[in-house]
Amino acid sequence: MPEGHTLFRLAQTLHEHFAEREVRVSSPQGRFVDAAALLDGTVLESASSYGKHLFTDFAEDRCVHVHLGLYGTFAVHEGAALPPVGQVRLRLVAPGGDGRPAAYGDLRGATACELIAPEERGRLLDRLGPDPLRPGSDWTRAWDRVSRSRAPVGGLLMDQAVLAGIGNVYRAEVLFRHRVDPLRPGNTLRRVTFEHLWHDLVELLADGVRVGRIVTVHPPRDDALVGRVQQADPQLLGRSPVFVYRRAGEPCFVCGAVVRTQELAGRNLFWCPRCQPRFRSRARAA
DNA sequence: GGCGCATGCTCAG
DNA sequence: TGAGCCTGCGCCC
């Protein structure tokens, strides 16, 4: 489930189990063997994430960059390593000791798993917009891009150069929560709306890190924000962790209108046509 | 057990 | 715009 919260949590888990230890590194599948041989037995200094990117830093400025893509997984287990199952591209094994248990981690199905130099890492980070999970991120950098673009805000939120770490679920949910039409051009959005949207993402992603999955429906806390939640069917609401994502054809929890879906740039949008009414520009109306 | 789909992104054309 | 990556899940049989 790789949106930003997944990577943030994964980096924490990897750091906890492997950081500051000499780690065995291998590539049972065979596609990362040369790099694995180079790293094997060296110290993994730290693991961190930025947006949907994962960085594991080894001694001597050697960094493994991982991007899970749509269906990559990096499963971390405590205990002695079991024989690899499936296409394990990268395996990390930490010995027990220092009061910490033995552990191993298997990476499968990732879009990217590569050894990169510090300059390359810098270039990669330069291409990313602010990450709502990183303290000190400057939302006005994202706003500069959004406010200058005629592209639909639904597309802009998913653009990692605008905002780092937002995927299809958070996009659909945050737009619903702020009653913004996903097809509305970025440059027609009000600055204050985007500011609220950003602060909401900060909170939603932090929830995702804490809970380990995406939950955007928090009935008591959200009453003020969503406004009409109290009119919704609380039983129905309580059964779903999200408002609109993948709920096409079902009734909106807030107003009862049928949730709609439409493809945008190869990804499915989900929105409520009544809570998020179609934006009409003044020029068009005149 | 098989099938289709998915929280993402890159590259060819 | 579409193929490719090649995992995991929910759904149907």
C-alpha cells in the first residue's frame, strides 16, 4: 500500500531493525547481485524516506534507493531468516545482539532497487515537491506550482514534483474532505483552500503512519471540517475507512448522492458530485 | 484455484 | 497513450 505513509513507516521499521549493524545483503532473485556483494557485511547506517522513495544508507556513502511502485513490498520479520519465497530482489539480514533480535527483510516487486551515488540522490530529491510528512516542509512551494497550472487539481496532487507522497487514495479523500472538484484547474483554487488541504494532508498522513493503513474518516474529529457528517448514516460511515475512494456507484456518506468515478491520466478519480460540485469558471459562465 | 484489479512510475513511440 | 513491472488482495467458481 505504497503512499507516503507506507514508506515513512517502512523506513522507521528498517531503521529500528537494521541501523548501525553489519548487515548481510543478498539478492536471491539475482537482479541486484553485484551491488549486494559490495554491501554485504558492511554497516547500514540509516534508513529514511522522502515521499514515496526509500533510502537505506550504508557505510562509505553507499545508498540503496528503493521505489515500491504499485505492488512492491518490503516485508520485515523478526527471527532467523527463512528460505526466500518468490522473487526476492533484495534481502537484508541482521544478526541478533545488542539487546536487539535477529531480523530479515525481503524486497519484492519494486519498480526501483538501485545503488546510487550522493549526487544522484540529490538530483532525485530536487525533483520532488514538499512532503507533508516531513517537519518543516514548505507548502507554499507546492502552492506556487498549483496556482500557476491550468491542469486539474486532481492531477497536480498526484504529481510528485508538486507534492511528494500523495497517491490515489489520499488524493481522492482530501479533495472530498475539502469539497473540491478534482477536475478544477489548479489556478482557480483559492490559496486558503490549498493551505487547509495541505494541513489536512499533514494530519492524514501522520494518521496513516500511526495506524499502518489509510483512514480518512474520523467521525467526531471531522464534524467541523466536513460539516455535514452528523447528517450521515453513522453506521454506514463507521464501516468504511474512506469517504469516496473505490466507492463508485455507492451513496456518499454525507449527502447520499452516488459516488462517481472517471479516469484521469490513467488513474481512477472518485468524487461525490454533490459535495464536490463541478467547477465552472467565470469566463465560461459569462 | 483462477481472474482481474490496484495505493506508481518509466520509457518507447 | 500503452506496455511493462510481476505482488497481493478480493471476488467468483
